[in-house]
Amino acid sequence: MKKLLIFGAGGFGCEAFTIAKDVGYSIVGFVDSKCSESLPALLLGSDHDIEKIIASHKDVMGFVAIGNSLLRKKVSEDMKNKGIEIVSLVHPTSLIAEDVSIGEGAIIYPNVTIMNSSKISKGALINSNVSIGHDVCVGEFSNVNLGANLAGCVQVGDCTLIGMGANVIEGNRIGNDVTIGAGAVVTKNLIEKGVYLGIPAIKRGSND
Ligand SMILES: CC(C)(COP(=O)(O)OP(=O)(O)OC[C@H]1O[C@@H](n2cnc3c(N)ncnc32)[C@H](O)[C@@H]1OP(=O)(O)O)[C@@H](O)C(=O)NCCC(=O)NCCS
């Protein structure tokens, strides 16, 4: 059985544990400086202990379960530099068209639909009950939260967050480092970095 280390022992780490087990991994444990109260597997140590942890678990692979996009990117790069293969996780209940590409370190939660020719870039998080139409691109380390809908040909930039239940009308482009609030409806291109809320989604603030 393939062995997996999970980087990040918070809520996302626990969810990744559940998904990785369904995918068929044996979970060796978590790496973090702190952990949730009800961690479902052993906390092996923090990033500082990584060499020791790898040495005692031969051929172990890694998954980075950190919600913050920028931190997820940094830890993914650090762990790759230390020689750990970062894997993607796709829950078996999700319907993924044959020609969809899924980058390393991406995670597809249960009950997701991703249609033809779409691309989920490395490190992206696609949460439960998200629907993604054809020819969509979700950028690197972006998060598409619970129940959001991205219609055909939508393009989402890097390190962007699409809030739960948001809807993006077909063909629209969303830039890098953008936050779309929960329940918003994106009716036009939103390229400039910032927080967009409501129906239609309008810029309401900065996400610095
Ligand atoms: C948009 C968002 C990031 C703003 O967070 P925040 O900066 O902490 O904002 P606050 O909660 O302080 O709210 C600021 C104001 O915006 C309003 N607001 C917050 N989120 C909103 C939303 N999604 N739609 C409309 N208005 C919203 C609040 O009511 C508040 O209004 P007020 O100033 O009139 O009282 C956040 O509310 C959101 O939607 N996040 C997505 C969460 C998500 O998807 N979670 C699922 C994880 S799987």
C-alpha cells in the first residue's frame, strides 16, 4: 500500500486524511507544529523533523493540507526540495471527465463534477459538491469551496478563493489573489486583486 504523510494537522488535514484513505493510501501520520484535538492519526513532528521522518518511512509520499494558498504553495515547494513526491488526491465518488488534467498536490473532494477539457492546476483545492463545466481552468493553489459552480470556459487565476455556493457565469475570468465571497454571482471578468461580494459580485475591499 502507498504511504502518505499529511502536512497540516488542522481541519483540512483531517479531511485530507479521510479522502486519502478512500483513495487507498496508508496514512503514516501528520507533520505540523500543532494539531486539532481529535487528530485521526499520529502527529510525527514539525517541519524541522522532516529529514528524520522521511528517513524512518522509506518511499513515503506527501500531501500538503494547509488552507491558506500562499502557505500551501511555500510548504509544497519546501517539501519537494527535500525530495518528497507531492501527490494529488481525487475522491472516487467524483465524476471527472477523461481528459481533465489534475496537477500535483491538488485535491478533489467527494461528489464533485468536472467536465471535459478542464484543468485543475497544481495545489488547487476543489471542495465537496462543486460543479465545474467544460474547458474551465482553476489556477495554482486556488480554493473552490463547498458547492460553488463554475460554468463552461471560466478561468480562475492562482491563489484565488471562490467562496462556498458562489456561481460564476460561463466564460468569465477571475484574476490572481482574488476572493469571491460566499454566495456571490460573478457576471463579468474580475481581474483586479481584491474581495468581491454579492449579486452581481462587486469589489468591496482588498484582501491584503
Ligand atoms: C468574503 C469574506 C472572505 C469576508 O470575510 P471578512 O473579511 O472576515 O468579512 P466580515 O465577516 O468581517 O464581513 C464584512 C462585511 O461584509 C459582509 N459579508 C461578509 N461575507 C459576505 C458575503 N459572502 N456576501 C455578502 N456580504 C458579506 C458582512 O456582513 C459584513 O458587512 P457589514 O460591514 O455591513 O457588517 C467571507 O465572508 C466569505 O464569504 N468567505 C468565504 C467562506 C467560505 O467559502 N468558507 C467555506 C470553507 S469550505
